[in-house]
Amino acid sequence: MPEAQPRSHTIQTHGARLARKHTHDWVVLILLAALVVALHYAPPFSRFVGKDMMADIRYPVKPSTVPAWAVPIISILCPWAVFVSVYVARRDVYDLHHATLGVLFAVLITAVFTDVIKAAVGRPRPDFFWRCFPDGKQLYDQVTGGVICHGEKSFLTDGRKSFPSGHTSWSFAGLGFLSLYLSGKIKAFDRQGHVAKLCIVILPLLLAALVGISRVDNYRHHWEDVFVGGLIGFIMAVLCYLHFFPPPYHDQGWGPYAYFHMLEELEAANSNDAENQQSTDGRHIGLSGQEHNRTSGNVLESGCV
């Protein structure tokens, strides 16, 4: 199957029709985004925390190396910038549209999974002690031995959302999708043995791993939180990528399914037009032959020959 020709399928020529065709997908994305916002404010499960448990969650409170506002930039805008660059070079709106849909679905579905699990598990963060007792004065229930916190309520609520890591899951969802996208575009698995291509594919995953490591270094998550968060994000990235694109090792892995479907429909339409044209020409020839025979008969009957 030939690759897209430059300027053959642009936003101006095919963008509006493509967007209308996937209106329901964009509506689902908006609903997912609203659900993510709602889940962010959902109160987590208030898991029992006793005095004997505080030794493992007594790490100091540190600022985040990767702030929360930077996560959407890393997981969505960075991949999208690559998609736009590929569009500028290839002028294929099918690739741009489906790559954008794919990364948004990967990140938002991952966010829903992550926030639901966070709220259901309610695991304390490694710095929970200082969130609970910001002045260091400990207070416990005399009967159960559970903590009686007097820290800031919102900060304390966030301290019960350790498992899994949202920073890590978002990063692996977006950058994992980007890694798969690049591997298809540069044909990293074409069995030619070019290690440089493999390095390009691994680079986004390394960045996602560094985001996860920063969460452990900042004492915001346990290592298990980061591991599971990365696993959730990458699984969603793979599922969403394969929903829109062939596997990277496939011969057609450089383009989305929609592009090849469009070419098949165009080829079928051209084939039907050719058949209709041939049929029309055949009818015209048949009619001309019949008219000629009638004319010859009339001439013979008139005795002109």
C-alpha cells in the first residue's frame, strides 16, 4: 500500500469530514475528562493508620520535582507536538487525528483507572506522618491506637492517595503511546538491526521512568505505587495505540487503520466508476450498432444499392 502523498489529505480538505465522522469519540473524551475532574475531588477510603505503622510513613515533606501542572504537558502536549511535526512533513490528517484521539484516550482512561484505585485503596503516602502531625505532636486513640490527625484537611486527604502513582501512570500512558507511534513511523522493527532507531523508541519511556523515580525521591510514593502506575499507563497506551494503528512491526505500521480504509474505499469507488463507464460505453456501442443495422436495412429496402 503506497504511503500518503504530501498535501493529499490535509486538514482543509479532509479535516471537517473526519471530525464529523468521529463526533461520538470526541464526546466520549469530554465525558472522560469531566469524570477525571470529579474523581480528583472524591474522598479516599480512610484506611486505619496506627502508631506502629508510622515508622514507614515518616519521611519528610518535599516539593515535587515534577509539579502536577507539568504532567499534562509531558503526557499530552509533548506527544502532540511530535504528531503535528509529522503532519507538517507528511500532510496526512488521518494520522494526526487518530494519533491525537489515541493519546487522549490513553491518558484519560488511565487517569480514570488511577483515580478510582486511589480512592478505593486509600494508602498513606510516605510523608503521611508530617501531614497528620505538622507540628510533630502525636495524638492517638487510646482504644484503637489509630492516629488522630490535626493537619490541614486537604493536604491530609491527598496524603491518603498514594497507590498508584498518578504522575507515573499519566506519563507512561502518553509517552508510551508516543514510543509506539515513533516505532511505527521510523520502522524500528523492520529487522534491519538499526540500534539508533531503538534508542529513539526508548527515549520517551526513559523520560516516563524518570518522572516515576522523582515521585519516590520526593517521598510522595512508595516504589510499588510507581511500578503499578507505570504498568497501568503502559497497558492503556498499548491498547489505545492498537485500536487506531497496526502493530509497529507490521508492514503498514507507519499509518493508521483509517488511512488504509480510506484508500480501499477510494480504490473500490474508482473501480466501480470504471466498470460503470465500460458498461455505458458498451451500451452506446450496442445502440450505435443497432442503429447502423436499421439504417442499412432501410437502404436495402429502398433499392438504393
